[in-house]
Amino acid sequence: MRGVQAYARSHGGEIQLLGVSEEGDVRIRLKGTCSGCPMAGITLKLGVEQQLRALVPGIRKVVQIR
């Protein structure tokens, strides 16, 4: 996750972890320039979700909270 967070910060954004449900749903908030960015969906799926699934067993999905 460090790589994705570093990438977001290099563009003036931030990825904030809000919590994880018992079912394995990770809730995050994109802040700064990442909030509303047209590439946010790609960052979410190919960056955050992919890295979390590789590192943490039981992650079902990543959900963006606005």
C-alpha cells in the first residue's frame, strides 16, 4: 500500500483508511487531488485493492466513501 499512497501523495492526494468490515470490505476515502480525479476508479481497483488482496487474506473488496 505504501507505493500507492506515495503515488497519491506525489500528485497532491491521500488515501485514508476508514475501516474494514467483518466481511472483508475495506472502506477508504480519497482526499486532496485524488478526490474527484477521473483516474480514481483505476487507482482504487488496480492499486489499492490489488495490493491489499496480495497482502491481507480475506479482503473481499475496496469501497470508496465520499
